[in-house]
Amino acid sequence: MNLFLIALVTMGGLGLFFASVLAVASEKLHVEEDPKVLAVSAALPGLNCGACGQAGCHDLAEKIVAQGDLTGLNCPPGGSVVMDEIAEILGITAEAGIKKRAVVKCGGTKELAAARADYQGVKTCAAAELVAGGYKACTYGCLGFGDCVAVCPFNAIKMGEDGLPHVDELKCTACGLCVHACPRKIIELVPCSNRVVVSCNSKDKVAVVRKACKVGCIGCNLCVKNAPGAYEIKDNLARVDYEKGDAAAEPAVAKCPTKCIVKL
């Protein structure tokens, strides 16, 4: 037998030996997974998007089973249908969640928002934000390169010709990926029942806002005066109290001098 065959037989034998050792070890050390974890994991959409706050669907399934209920745990992409199915697996009743949608809190279109530079870099919002804080005069406004569009697994966001993202409410599952992808956090998850929103994200003072955008919030307090209890001014920006509902917030829409309070 020549040296080549000897080496071949030797390596083959070693491979077979170690494979047998691994097979035995796998059998001996195998830990049976809780069937409930497998069932819950199978019920989840399998996107591993992280919108639930966990590393992935399997991690969420393990946490749900370990906790024994759904308190503080939710799968935004799966919605109530998936959570009801998981509740049935656990033998509990799922709490009714508040259906939400993504809302773009910026009205600064190409025509209405000023630019301070001609950006020629990588066409992503994250990259543009790194170059001197972005090319827009408003350092809080949408940069318009569609990072939110790129991460949406449901094709619920499209970039419009006006330079802003537009959300298809029928497709949006409020998974929150667009919120995390936006470097300026201009996207907010809002209860679907609330149609009145402040379409601005600027925290600049009035003089800066007026130069940067024609529809920016100037913190004038007219919304607070005309819709008592429904708004507050914080960091020079009007904010809606969604718990008060549209009936309380709507009177401010017509009174807003820059028309940054809108009803969608």
C-alpha cells in the first residue's frame, strides 16, 4: 500500500471516529426545547426585525414563555392576529392593543424647506447626517434619501417627488423599523384613531425656523390657547397629547400660522 492510500485511510478513519464522537456527544448533551417555545416561535412572522425589542423572533418566544403572559411584550409586524394566536398557545387572553401607524413629522418639501449646501455624498440619510449635520438648513428635518423606505419589510413607505417619505397606512404594521432607521427621528408611531398631528420636528427658535422652513413650528402657543389641554410647547415645538383625541386637538389646525398642524 503506497503512502497516499495510507494517508487516505488514516484521515478517513480519523474523520469517522470524530464524527462518531460528535454524534454521541450531541445525543448525550441534547437539551429538549420547551414545545411552547417552538409553538410560539412558529406563530411569529420570522422577520427577526427587532421591533419587539428582542434579538429575534426566537428570543421573543423564549421570553414570552418564560414570563407566562404578554405583559410588555408585543410583535408589531404580527399585530393582534399573531398575539391572539400566541395567547391561545399559552392558554391566556391577549390584551387588546392600540393599532398604530407611522407618521412623518416633517412637512419640509423641496419647495418649502431651504438647503444650505449641495450634498454630493453617499445617498443615504445616515451618511448625509454625518456631513456637517446634513445639507438642509433645518437640522431636524427629513433628509429625503429614504433610509426608512429601505428598511420597511412591508413596502409601506415610498419617497414622493416632494422629497419626503409617504406612508401607506393600509400596509403599515407599525413595526418601528423606520423609526429606528431615521437618524433624525422624524417618524413617529401614532394611534390610528388620531388624525391630527404636528408635522414638524424642529426644536430651533423662531428666527432659525423661519429662515429654514416655511411650514416649521415656531412655538407660538396658539395651539395651546385654541385647544386647551390638547397641546404643549416643549423645546420650542408643539406636541399633541394623543390621549385627548382629535376632538380636542382639531381646533388648532385652522389657527396654526405656519400650517404645521395638520389632519391626515
